[in-house]
Amino acid sequence: MADLYAVFCRAAAEKSVRPLSRQVFADEFKRLNLGLYHPKKDQCDTCCAFKTGNLPDDEWQHHLLKKEEARAEKMSDKSKTNSNIMVICMDLQALLLCPKLKASALYYKTKLAVHNFTVYNMLTHSATCYVWHEGEGSLSASEFVSCVVDYLSAHTEPDTFILWSDGCGYQNRNAVLSSALLLFAMKKNKVVIQKYLEKGHTQMECDSVHSVIERRLRDQDVYVPAEYVSLMKRARVKPHPYDVKYIDHTFFQDFSKLRLCKSLRPGVRPGDPTVHDIRAIRYNSNGTMDFKINHSDDWHPHPTHQLRNSISDNHPVTPLYSDRLRIKELKFNHLQDLKGVIPKDYHSFYDNLLH
């Protein structure tokens, strides 16, 4: 607070304005419901490279321009109150481990990985968390696509869906997800738009969900993954609790065989835009796709040779798994060793893990 007040005083001096006293400044800061905190996210590699003098100024300025452009586009979408448009953001929470205890034995053993993929509605502030552990599913494109398609299918009232995310390839920017969203748009007669934030500056509203969950998990013992679900449901009260879906291997569908979109790359020649240059993709109900290289650009049609010529209703979407997944033998043995610090009521869960 002292450093912030010093900055305030310097700004006031530059404008030849008499600064407020330290106490009045602190009271006003509190009244505005502001706070000071240390960012938890990793810093942007491009910005760090510029600070250390390893990046030219023009490249950094271009990076900042794209960051601000994405932020402005996202704010514009958030302000859309039309009931025919749904604006959501989605992201995967940092890895959760189970069991989660303070027993020293845990530091030397591998633990079960638990995943939480969150979808956040920017208008209603509601959030849906899809939770599973590594014995029920992995982290391939089809797992994330299954969650996204399930969410969109449960909210078919809007005519247009706008999906904000980072540019993670296996999660948000791949042909498997594009094929699934194109199929959804055609079958439901909707328009789905994907938009991406600039790399290194991907803070989203769903991050607040993960932050609230992490605070709820602080100093809490977790013996089995289902207890994560219970704690997530109680993590928030207002405006309403999080909707948490504890899913298993039967939930996931294999979308990798759809192949409606052969490739996301707009061009094929050297120097043409690549997949990572795309900032927005639009899936139309007539089976076509459009893309933008910059958020401020006009829509350009996706090359037709990258899409299937004939689209039928018989698409090969089948279950992704026929049974639960096997964990590594070493991990299973470590979890068995940890049963010594876990109540006996939970032992059967670890005994029944496939390995």
C-alpha cells in the first residue's frame, strides 16, 4: 500500500494536484472494493523476453496490440445481453492430486490425478465443472470435446454460441473439436464461434472459479476424488453454487473419426497463415466454416478442400472407452502404501483401480 500511495503522489505531482493524505487514500481504496495481490499465473514469455532485452521493441508492441485487441473483443462480447447469444469461457484447472493430506508419506509417493474442466457463462455467472480422475479418462481432445458438446447440448435456447479459451492445441484448437462443433451447428441449426486470447495473457472468468475452489480446498483433507466434487459444490453460495458433474469413462465419446474438418490450417503454401495464427473460427449451420487471423478482421471462408464434400447424418461418434483405464503399476502400489494414512472406509476405492 505504501508503494501504491507513492505512485499516486507522483501522479498527483505531475498533474499539479494536491494528493490526498495516506489515510484518506487507504479509506477510499477500501471503499472502492479494491485489493492488492500477487499474480498466481506464470508471466508471459514474450513480455519477459522484452524486459530482459531479448526481444525487439516492434515485436513486443505487436504482441501488446494483439493482446489488447483480444481483450477488447472479449469485453465487447460480455456486454451482449441478447438472449439469443451465449458467451462462455472454458479452461482446465491445474492438476489436482488424490489423496490430498498433510501426512509426510505423501511426499514420496505418486498420487491419482484428478481433472476439472470448467465452462463459465459470462452473462449468468454460472459455472459447470466436469470432474474425472485418470482411472476414468485421460486428457485427449475427445475428452474435452465431450464436455463442450454436453454443455452446448444442455443449453440450446440461444441461436449463437461464443466460446472463449486459450490457444492450447490438444484442448481448444484442433480438428477434432472443430469437427464436433461443426456437426453441432448443423444438427441444431446454430452458429458457434470460437475465439482465442493472446498467448501469455489468457486470464478468464473461469479462473475465478478455480481460485474459489482452491481457497475452499485449503487445509482440507481429500481421501477420494468424489470428495473434491463435494467440496466444489460448497465452494460458492452466491449467486448460486457451481454445477459439478462427476463423470466416468462412459461419458466420453470418440469424436476423432468425424473428420468433417480435415485441417484447421487456412493455407498450404510456405508463408501462409498456420493454425496458431487463427484468432477466431465460425461454424455455420450449412456446414461451412469461416476464420479470422485478427479479431478486427472480416470473416474469411475456410478453404473448402479442408472440409468433407458430403456430410451425412450417420457420423461415427462412438464411446471413447469400453472400460475403465488402467493406471501404472508403480502408482497403484504407491496408492496401496498410502492406505495406511487413509480411513478404511476409502480403501476399497483404491483396491478397485485397474492397473
